[in-house]
Amino acid sequence: MTLTKRVIPCLDVANGRVVKGLNFESLKDAGDPVELAKKYSDEGADELIFLDITASEEKRETIKSLVSKVAKVIDIPFTVGGGVNTLQHARDILLSGADKVALNTGAIKNPTVITELMKLFGRQCVVVAIDAKRNYDVTKAKNIFSEEGKKFWFEVFIFGGKKETGIDAVEWAKKSQEFGAGEILLTSIDKDGTKDGYDVILTSAIVNSVSLPVIASGGCGKPEDMTEIFQKSNVDAALAASIFHYNTHGVKGVKSVLKEKNIPVRL
């Protein structure tokens, strides 16, 4: 039996509004999170991801009241992240109506929180979000890749893409799995908001290094970009924001294109 590929809209939220930027910067308003969530759920999205993108940087927790409002209008799996760094905070998010909790900065700072969450709520509830960027200084790199003659490795960034860590993304993906992650949400900072396709090299590298489901994120500008990432990597799901928020393409339309290209999706 072939597993269907998932199409996941993402709500990046700042100050209670959905926003979209370029390479994690220059944020523009994209609408009301509750309205957009309901629309995507009704259109047949497989899941929804809600990221309170300034929570870690502002050293505060995710806005639970907003999570609760979104949870009430959708009937699809719902992942929430942003500033999660303790067991209690994760518990609050799950009690507010989320099915899974995503950790990025919190997991890097204290990886044992992944294990604690896994033991308490089950592996399926724990998503480790990895924001990665190409680094062309390969002097001490473990996993080196090349494209168009240039060598690079993928470095993990935290605090909403603002701070480099010196950590190799491929190594961190493996460690995340060892600590108890149930899924990886992988975002290419280089591709974020560019609308010129996912980072196939990054996605393939992470997918091939773990046995967890991986969600590809960053760079989707048209249904063909999703087709490409599913054809060129064994990724389980593709996330998109801009193409859905600005009505360039609907969820149903994107899934129809995938179906035409023989990519198994749930229509």
C-alpha cells in the first residue's frame, strides 16, 4: 500500500496575524489565522501547522487563546510551535487543542525536553523543527554537498532564523530522532519566501539520514514545486504558505496537479 503524501498549509503568526516574509525577514500581513485555518481545513488540507514565529526571540510562550480558536474551526491534525521549551508549555498547547507540538530553539537549548515530551505524550506528538541555511565555509564541516561547483554544508539556525548555531543540520536530525522526535519539519531559510522551489539537496539529505516522516518547507511558489520535491526526494509531506495565503492556488488545485503527476494524495 502506497502512503499518501500530505499537503500542509502553514500559518506563520506574529502579533496575532498571519504573516509571510522572504528568508525569514520583511514580514507582510497575510490575514486572520482563524479564517485561514477554517478555509484550509474546508479545502481538504491534510494537516495545519501554526508557528508563533516571534515567541522564542521575544522570550514568551505561544498565544494559547489563538491556538484554541483555530483548533475549534478545523477538523484536521494540528501542529503548533513557537517558543516551546518546557514540558508545561507543550502540555498547555496540547490542552489548547493542538495534536502535535513543534520545538526548534527549545530543543537545541535542551534536547532532553524532546525525550520528556515523547515519554509523556508519545512520539507522534513531538515535531522537531529544523531551520537550516547553506554555509560555504566547509573547513570543519561533516556533511559536505556541492552544487554548480560550490561546496557547502547545512547549518541549523534558531530564534526564528536570527541566530546561527554551528550545528550541522544532518547530524541534528539524527540526534533529534535519537532523543525521541516523531517527525521533522525542515525549512530551508535560503528558499523561504522565494517561490522558486524547495531545496532538494537539503530535503534529500535529511530524509536519507532518518527514518522519521519529514515535512519539506521553504520555497513553494507553484504546484509544480511540490511535484518536484515529491519526485526528487522521499519526503512525506510538503508545506506551503504564500501560494495558499494569497489565493495563487487552492489546496484542491494543488492536489489535483499532484494526482495528475501520479503522486498519491488524498482528494
